[in-house]
Amino acid sequence: MKQGVLTHGRVRLLRTGERKRKSVRGCIVYANLSVLNLVIVKKGEKDISGVTDTTVPRRLGPKRASRIRKLSSLRASTSKSESSQK
């Protein structure tokens, strides 16, 4: 496998039953891939339609009480009567 070019060869051998994953090691991607897992690090001047112009809502909310309060912009209560915990 060449640096920057994704080809058929494997870098690491797979165990039996392990799924095949490919990592992109540069800017050139081989044509036989069907899916790419990427993370957008920096947004450019123009929007990419369907990628950077839409916002996806959170799928799961927080579990910790302090983070729930932070998300809903509540303050921590000090008295027992104001507390929602029992």
C-alpha cells in the first residue's frame, strides 16, 4: 500500500470474522470503496450541499444530572423542597 493512495492490499491481517476497515492515508481514495467514514475538521468558504448546510439534532440526551441542567439551562437547587430528586 502506497502512502496517500488507497489500494486493494491490506496493512494489517484480519482475524476470522473481523470486519474489513480501510483508513484513508492521504487525499487520493481508490475507486472501489463504497463508504467513507470522515469527520469534518474545518469548514470552508462554501457549503457542501447535504453535508455542511444541514444540522442534525442530537440522537441521545445527557444522563448525568449536571449535564441535563446545563442543557436545559437550569440552576442547581440547594434546598430539598426545590429538588426534583427523592
